[in-house]
Amino acid sequence: MVMKKFINNPQDLTPELLEGYTLAYSNKVKLVSGKIVMRAKPKSTDKVAIVTLGGSGHEPALSGYVGEGMLDASVVGDIFAAPGAPKILEALRLLKGHKGILLVILNHAGDVMNGNMAFEMAVKEGINVKSVLTYDDIAPGANAPVEDRRGLGGCIPLIKVAGAAAEAGLELDEVLAVAERFGKRNATLAVTMKTATHPQSGEYISTLPDDQMEIGMGQHGEGGGTGPQAIATADETAETMAKKLAAAVGAKSGEKVMLLVNGSGATTLMEMYIVFRKAYRVLEEMGIQVVASRCEEILTVQEAGGFQMIIAVLDDELLKYYNAPADTAYWAVR
């Protein structure tokens, strides 16, 4: 297979993309020890630091959200692979002088294994760290056990509210409580029409017939949804997903929600806006008020064709943190 990508040696993808990213946004981020992206201007140590981890290949996530009001550090693994526990521990050590550290872990096997291992080693060293697991994917069912629900794009707004709480000077336990409260009523559902290729090999990650799509296919085409179906219209797809997500978070008439449409990599903004419009109207008809929204690429899977829809119920405090100032390469609020 001829791979149509502007790359050099496939084995150099991660170090080269991190070098390029940190050079492009050197006023916001810096690269430390090869695979740790940190804020160029560290926040005051009398505030809680926010750290996360994950494989590369999902840009702008996760390192695109390192900066004021969000992450203090992102520990980067190779393409679609979690970083090792020693590198995560290294990042925690770099930030141990802060009032505490919240480690955000997406619910994927490698991330959980290495994140938990680093967490336990850090605790043994006396580092003041707590962890929160993101499990926003409702493809296995909204009531499925937490361990069966993957961490998808909903991790980004969770990082936003947690980061704002940390900037506000809250204690570590209070920041953790904010993140957990957001996470309990935060849900994501993905739909895929065309699966991605692995940028190091050019091989398709999974297969899907040209005339079919799948709701609930996950981030890398892992499956777990309702299975392939005939391609539906934008309105049909948006309505199905919005209603499932609203039910999953228990959104009721009169409540306020966040609505995000996240492109997976090959979906155009035209398509995303058409989908967003219908989802917004569906929620409006249900008496649910959209008070926070974004329609863009926040977590991609190379050239996958599809999108993730994310809905979260916001109380007044969470809305305040969502709207609080942030200054990162890919999320800015002033």
C-alpha cells in the first residue's frame, strides 16, 4: 500500500511531531525529556497541577491543551500507544512542588495500566497526587460498568473544568471533586464512516464497508456499538446520537448542557456544522438549554471519517469553570 502522508522515517513520527508542535507554539509549550510537553511558563506552585497521558496520533489531543487554565503537562506515547510508567512518573516528579497533582487517565488498557503504576510509585515517594478516570464513551451502554466504557473526546472538557478549578486555587481534593462531578454527567458517542490507517504502516486499523457506518465504533475502530448499518443522513444520525447522549447523562427539561461535535480527522467542518445544528435543535425541542458549545477537531484519529458528539450537564459552578480563561494552543478563552 502506498502511504499518502507527508512523513519521513515512520519510526520518527512522534519525536518529529512533538518537535514541530513545540516549535510552532513555543510561547505556550516546551518539550522536556523527549516526550513530556509542559507549559512554557509554569503556573504558581501554590496551585494544583493537572497532568495527563496518552498516545500520539490524536492531535491536537492531548498536548494541544497544555497551557494556562488546562494542563500543566502531557506525557506522550508513541502512535496510538500509552507512554511507559517511568516517563509518567518523571512528569509527576517535575511537578511535585505544586500544591498537589491531579492525574487524568483515559480509560484504555495501556493508559490505565501505566498511569496507575506511575501513580502508585509517586504515592510511595510521597508525592501529593490523586487520579481521575475518564470513561465517557456510552457505546457499551450508559449503565455499563465503568471499566467497559472508554475514554474519548469528553476528556478534553473535563480537563478544562478541572484546570480552571486548579487555577482558581482550589485544594487537590476539591479539584478532584469538580472533575468527578463533571465526569459523572459527561457522555460521548462516536460514529464512523471510514476507518483510519496507522501512520507507521499504512494499514487500516479496522474495516467497514463503503456503504455502511457504525454508531459507537470508538476511537480506533474497536467496535462495541450497535454494529454496521446503512449510511444515514446527517439529521438522522445527529438525532439518534443526541437523544442517546441526553438520556445517558440524565439531561432533563430546564437543565443546561454543553454540546461538542468533534471531528475524527477526515470529516469537514461543513458536515460537522450540519450535525451540530440538528443536535442543538433536538435538545432545544426537549427543553434542554445548550449554554456551552464547540464544533471542531479536539481529538482525532488520523484520517478517520466520522465524529464524536459530547454532551455534559453543567451546573452553575461547572459552567463558570468551563467559561474561565484559558490560553492553550487549541483552546483559548479570554
